[in-house]
Amino acid sequence: MMIFAGLGNPGAKYAQTRHNIGFMAVERIAEDHGFSPWRGKFQGSVSEGTLGGEKVILLKPETFMNLSGQSVGEALRFYKLDAGDLTVFHDELDLAPGKLRLKQGGGHAGHNGLRSIHQHAGPDYARVRLGIGHPGRKEAVAGYVLHDFAKADEAWLDDLLRGISDGAAALARGDGPGFQNAVARRVAPARSSGGTRGPKPDATPDTPAKPSAPKPAAPPAAEEPEARSPLQRLADKFR
């Protein structure tokens, strides 16, 4: 069993904000993979289902971002799981919008939701870092993450969430590269030489053409039969 926890803030006011991209990710997985209806539990909302042959609990902590660890820690204790069974989906200022990185363990890098989880579960959990970009100034960060995604973000955001859903089964199986490849196919599809989206060209090198066999030389043209008499031909030799 695994827990996939998406981080965000509860309530309609925050539903479309950049800080809630973790909520969006687990909601998309639940919708696409036939998970159970969301219900209140562990100071949050949970939905249960199966991915890649593994039972997965999707969790949205509703303690507000800064106290996410309370909900996550309660769920881990209830199911007798440890941090190695936990994957957290969260917004990442240090990645460009639409970029995704998978990381195992490490620090919280100042992210308040991760800091709280560290306090209740330790640092040894997996993180799916979802790029939202940086506003450029430290003092602008709070307003930026709590602001709704812009209209211009809709296309890449939808591609990213689709890719996460596509790769969710691989992630549950512990296949990190398979998960990241599924996301990459959505957010960076192969393009034809003309720059339009399309199937990836065959990477197999072209087979060199076999050299054609030399054409046989044309047979010499048949000589026309000699019309003169032997005596005339003999006379020609003395001319």
C-alpha cells in the first residue's frame, strides 16, 4: 500500500491557485483511474483505488499548507506505513512552469508543507516537484503562489496533469523513469521537422540502398553481310 499526498489549501477560494497544484494532481489521478469518491478522514480528504497492481490512498490534507504533516502523519500511522511508502505532490518555485522532477528524500527547501511533513514523518519520502515558476522577487512569492493560474497557463497545466495521470501506475510500481517518461510524452511531444505535433519519426537509420548490379554490355551490333565477290575483296588489298 502507498499514500499519494497532494498538497494545497482547502476551500473554493484556493482551488485554482498555484499552491494547490498538488491537490490538482491527485484529483486528476482519482478521476481518470476510477478511484472511490472523496471522503473526510485524517484531517483531510481521501480516495482509494489501485494503480499498477498496488493499493493507493490519495490524500488531500485540509489542515492548510503549513500543517500538512498533521494529516499525512495520521494517515501513515493508521495504515502502519513509513515515509518510504509516501509520495508527496507539491508546487515548486525553482522549476519552470510545466516542468516536473521526481526526488527521493532530502530537505524541504523552505516549502512550508514539506517542512511540516518532515516534522511528522521524517525526510525519507518521495516528492513529485511540480514547476510553477518564480515571480522573481522573494517578497512577491506569497502573493504569487496564492494567486490563480493565469489563462495562458491552462494548456501546459492540463498537459502536465494528464501526464501525471498517465504515469501514475508506473509511479506506484516504483518505476520512476517510466513515470517521468509518461509525463514527458504529454508536455514535450515529438514534433515533425515542420514544427507541428505528430508521431515521433522512426529512429531506425535508413538502410543504405544496395548498389545496383552493373548492366551487361550491349552485344556488338551484327555486321552487315559483305555484298562484294572474293575477287573484288582481293583487288582492294592492292589499292
